[in-house]
Amino acid sequence: MIDLRTILLVEDNPKDVELTLEALAEHNLANRVTVAKDGVEAMEYLRCEGKYKLRNPEQPAVILLDIKMPRMDGIEVLQAIRGDGKLKKIPVVMLTSSREGPDLKKCYDLGANAYVVKPVDFENFIEAVKQVGVFWAVINELPPERV
């Protein structure tokens, strides 16, 4: 049986959360999706802190990370993940509405695995999320946690 890891969705916009969850469900991805509403909550989840201190410590298959968020933005989260030896190998896909060149460059410089601009059109958004979800949560092979 295939072990399906969680997808961590870090997104502060409730409508984008709803659309992303719908897109993943439409493709029948069985992975559980955990939603963090901002970067601080995402880091608490990843570090098993706060309300996540009792969660299964297995890390997610992929992190879908928005850039523009309150408290701690996506670029700061990416930087924290890549600077943490226990988290740095987790695939991070920037799923954002930002088409700004400096954001794109900064994310890749910090080690983002992919940068996907959220399409404005509903059907294109659904298709983009489905493709991202299938590749990173099902097809992609992660390195073993204990090497």
C-alpha cells in the first residue's frame, strides 16, 4: 500500500483555500490536506509546536506556499524552511498570484522547487492545482527522512 503523505497548504485567502481543496478533490487525490492560514502557523505545524505539538511528526509530501500573507510571508517561510536541517528537503511549491520578477528570483534563490502563478480563470486555476498536486504529492519521490 502506498503511504500518502499530507499536503501542507499555506494560504490566507479563504476563497483560494476552497478552490485549491476543490481542485485536489476533483482529481481524487487521497492525500490529507492541512491548511495553515499564515507563515507562523505553517512553521508551528512543521516544527510540531503550539496546537500541532501532538501531531504525527512525519513531514508533508509538499508545501503549497502563498507569498503575500500576514505575520510571516511566504518568502520568509521558505527561507526558514531551507535554513532548517530537518525541513530543508521538503518540496516547496510557491502557489501565488505574484508575477513580480523579484519575487520569482528570490524564491528560486532560496530553493523553491517550483513557482506557479495562480491563474485568474477558475478552470485554469483548478487545472494548475491538479497538476501540481499530482506531481508533488503522488509522482515525486522524497528522500528518506533518516539517512
